[in-house]
Amino acid sequence: MIRSRSHMVMCVRKPNNEIITNVEEVKSLSQKHRALGVPFIRGIVALPETLYLGFKGLFFSANAAIEEEGEGEKFTYKEFAVAIALALGVASLFFVVPFLLATWLNLTGILFNVVEAVIRLTLFLVYLVAVASWGEFRRVLQYHGAEHKAINALEAGAPMDVENVKRYSRLHPRCGTSFIFIIIIVSIVLFSIMPDYGFAVRLAYRILLIPVIAGISYELLRLSGKYKDSTVMKALTFPGVTFQRLATKEPSDDMLEVAIKAVCEATKLTGT
């Protein structure tokens, strides 16, 4: 799945080796309303939009596979909404559980925030290791690596064919994995300056400030792309890029073909 400023392109290889493509015009709320496109606010808008488009891509690919294999009726939006709710429920544990554990350890001040972040990072690492070892999910990580290779090749101005694209790294500094690490760093700083009014208020901070953390982290991620040769930005994205070795796997040639098609379709639509 590749998103440009104006379109989202989803390419799926069906069991019969045919690559099907779905193109949708996308106009962000930050493009429709100038007030939502200002720095920091646009990051808050981008977060739910990105989640929505990601789930929509999964919905499309799942139904494409079911249709080809004749395994039964397609997923309905109601069924997929339930799956999304369960996924978001599990994801919320990454925010709540570290806070509860750090509280149980009876920590205070900056030490509380650092330990909370380390616990959150550890949970995320355990999650990555678990999914990376699951055979079916490994294919998803390979396709993730294929997307990065195709984007790296495009940004380098290389010919978009398998032999050229496969030479590029499967790691990319503006990946969601890097975004997560930036969020952790920002949360440590932000929570450290918030006054301590007890357990309930501190827990409320963790929930209510999620949009603020997302907005700040989004701007830092954009800056990391604009100033990618900066030592500060390299240091900021280094942990996320390193952990992409778990979040991505080396793709096969046929996976690269799918990623290349998606990237080429996206660039064709934008005229770049």
C-alpha cells in the first residue's frame, strides 16, 4: 500500500499470481481545511487518517484472497469493525500496562517516566519478536521490506525494476517504527514537565495527551526527512531504523514486483 498526497494505491498478488490494483482518491482533512494543515495540528489529523487507510488496505487484501480461494463470503464492514476494535483494545495496553507497572514500582519524577518508557519499549520489542517468528506474518514483514526498498529506490532516482530495487535497503527512516521511537522520546520529555497530581491525573495525561504527542512526533518525523543528513535527526531516527530489522524482512522478487507496481502507480497519478 502506497499513499501519495492525493491517492492511495493498493496492490495485491492473488494466489493465481495476478496483481490486482485498487486506486482511491484521498483528500486529507488538512488539505480541505487550512486550519487543520498547520504544523502540529496536521499530525493529530494524520494519525486517525493513517489508521483508517491502513485498515482499509487490510480489508481490501483480505477480501481479494478470500474471493480467489473460494473460502466463503467476504468480510463485511461490521465484522472488520469488530476486528479493528479488538486491535485498538490490544494496542491500548501498550499505554496503560507500562504506567501501571511503573506505579507499582513506586517510582517518582523523571525516573518514573524513563522506566515507563523502557517497559513500553520492551513490550513493543517482545511483540515484534513474536510476530516476526510467526510464519504467516513473516510474509507481511517481507512485503513491508519490499515497500521500503521500492521507496528508497524511487527517492534515489533508480530505474524501477526488480534488479535495481533489490539492491536498496529495506530500512527507511520515516517508517512507522521510527515514528514509535520518536513518540517514546517525546512522551518522556512531555510527561516529565507535567505536574504530579496523583495516580488518576497522571493516567489521564497518558490518554488525553496522545494527540499532542502524535502532533509533535509527526513534525519531528517530517524534519528527519527534510534534514536526513543532520546528526541530530540521524540520532533521533537511529533506534527506529535499527528495530526495523525486526519489523521488516528481505522480500522475494515477486514481492518486489508488487511494491514496484504500487509505487509506480502512485507516482504516475501525482505526475512525479
